[in-house]
Amino acid sequence: MNIQWYPGHMTKTRRQMAEYIKQVDAVCEVVDARIPQVSRNPDMDEIAAGKPRMMILNRIDLADPNMTAVWAKHFREQGMAVIQTDSRSGNGTQAFSSAVRTLLADKIAQWNEKGLVGKSVRVMVVGIPNVGKSTFINRILGRKSAKAADRPGVTRGSQWFRVESGIDLLDTPGILWPKFDDERVGILLACTGAIKDDILDVETLGCKLMELLAEQAPQTIIDRYSIAIPEEECDFLGYELLQQAGRRRGFLLRGGEIDTERMARILLDEFRGGVLGRITLEKPE
Ligand SMILES: Nc1nc2c(ncn2[C@@H]2O[C@H](COP(=O)(O)OP(=O)(O)OP(=O)(O)O)[C@@H](O)[C@H]2O)c(=O)[nH]1
């Protein structure tokens, strides 16, 4: 799926992570709220075992608010602290510091009892590429940085930062891998733009996204593309819907065929850009 995730790289990153985790009091995982499970590193529970955890549901501006609430509950039930953020506007990011203090309240109280007043808690922020980790960190540090970019794999190296008095943050090194041996995961990551487009052909991806939308947000695509979702089960539902939408828009090839590839590209751009509204593609199992 991506050249960066070969076994040697994974072993090295795992080792680095284990070292860094020893130095921190809590692990904060940034995920994309539209695909909160799929956009996780599948080994994080094991790597961060025993540490207090926080889940940062990012890109809430693009996700269905009801589903974001369902996911927040899901992760809280697993014992994690949860905050919900739109790091691009900053909405929700101000909750981070107080959530860290609450998560680590026992530890801070213990330190205070021992007279270690003013000792900073250390937290680590992790995330697979392109979930918005750099944008989130820039927000909570109140800075503008050239590092955030709309392409996978921009974060490099590790650095400590002071969020505010009493909270230090480690921006993690290494590029974390998603669960890339699962086709469904690859499709969902590609639909949201988290992995490069060229790993799947655009038309196939467009078909898959149409199928997902027909399930998760049928009225949205009916209204937007003036299409009808067949009532009977359909073997190539995604392709059928792409064809309908392409026909409506008059996307014809020279021989009169419908240009489903062009339609697929538009669908993907519109979904990724939030033009279709706030849609979550994944439900908790
Ligand atoms: N709509 C929306 N876009 C966001 C949000 N957070 C980040 N982005 C955008 O997502 C893109 C990727 O963000 P980055 O911060 O570079 O992602 P990253 O996880 O640090 O990626 P790497 O550097 O590859 O690890 C950028 O275009 C951001 O502007 C958000 O909450 N909502």
C-alpha cells in the first residue's frame, strides 16, 4: 500500500516508539473522525499498553456529529479520554490541556504529595500519516508551521514542546502504519485521502465510495447527483450509481459511453472536500 511500510521500517519504528513511550505519562492518538478505527495504528494498544490514553477525534467538521458522539462513547468505554477537534479552525482543541490534567489527575496529585509541585506531565502525540497530527499540534502550541501539508507523510523526526506550564508534548518520530493488509482499510483510507490516490485506480475507488455512501448517507447522494438507488440487490451497485451520476452530468466519452472515471474523480473530490456534508464512513463494531 505504501513503500514506507516495509517490515524493517515497522520494526525500527516500533522500537523507537517503545523507547519514547517509557519517557511519557500518557499517549494521545489522533484519528480521522470519519474513520476512527481504520485511521488508527493497529499495534498502538500493544505499544502503549499500561499508559493512560487519549483519543483525539479530529476532522469533526467533516464527520457526522451523531456518529462522532457514538465513537466518543465507544472509546470512553475503553477507558480512554476523548476530545473532538477540528484542528483547521481550532474548534475543540482548547479542551486538550484540561483533558490531559484530568486524565493524569492521580499522577499529578501523587507528585504534589511528594512535593514535586510544578513537575510537568509528558504526553506523546501519535497518528498515522495525514490524520491532521501536525495541524493539531500547531493549534495547541498556538503557532503556525510550514509542516502541515495536504499530503501523506510530511512529519519527520521527534521534538519536545511546551504546551503550557505543566504540560510537555512529544511529537513522535517515525511514520506509523495503518492496518494495511486489510482491503477495507485501504479503501477507506484512500476514500478520505489518507493514502495516495495511485494505489487504487480512481474508478474502482469511486465505485467503492458510492457503495459506502449508498449505505451511510443515501439521501445525500440521491439529492446531490440526482440518482436512484436500486431497490433490489445489485452486483455492481457502485458502478451503476457512478454511471447514473455521470449520465446526469452529461459526462460522455467519444463512443457515447459514460465517463465513469471523471465522475469517480468528482465524487472523491466532493466527499474529501466536505461538499457532500458531514459523513462518517465507519461504525464501531
Ligand atoms: N477539514 C479539516 N482538515 C484538517 C483538519 N486537521 C487537519 N486538516 C487538514 O488535513 C491535511 C493534513 O494535515 P497534517 O496536519 O499535515 O496531517 P499529519 O497527520 O500531520 O500528516 P503527516 O505530516 O503526513 O504525518 C491538511 O490539509 C490540514 O489542513 C481538521 O480538523 N479538519
